[in-house]
Amino acid sequence: MTDDQTTGPAAADLSNDDLLREMEHIHVTRTDTIRHGSESALASHDQRMADLEREYLRRYPRREVDPERLREGARER
């Protein structure tokens, strides 16, 4: 298990539930980090978010896509 004290356990080492919880949390904290975090904090946040999202996509390459999120869905609205 790889553990970085600034970002937490490696994304690949997280359970599915923990991965989803970490992704939700990092998106909640994004605006605050951009507005008030140091350059170092922002760089760490960027890296952690990218690692979590990359791991999610690796685990769920055929994730469900909401038709409303497609161009055709937007046109219908």
C-alpha cells in the first residue's frame, strides 16, 4: 500500500466505496483550494484529483453515461 501523507492512500489501493467517497470529497473542496490554497496545495489537489479520476475510469471503463449529458440530450432540452 502506497501512502502519501499529503494526499492519502494511493487511488489504486482504495476500495470502490472509498474511491467514490474520496472523489466526492475532493470535488467538494475544489473551489476552496483554488480560492485560498497555496500553489503547493493546489498542485497536490490537482494531482490527487487526477489520480482518483484516472483510477475511477480504469475501474469503470463502461460507466453509465446519462443521455441528458450528451449533445443530443442538451438539444432536446
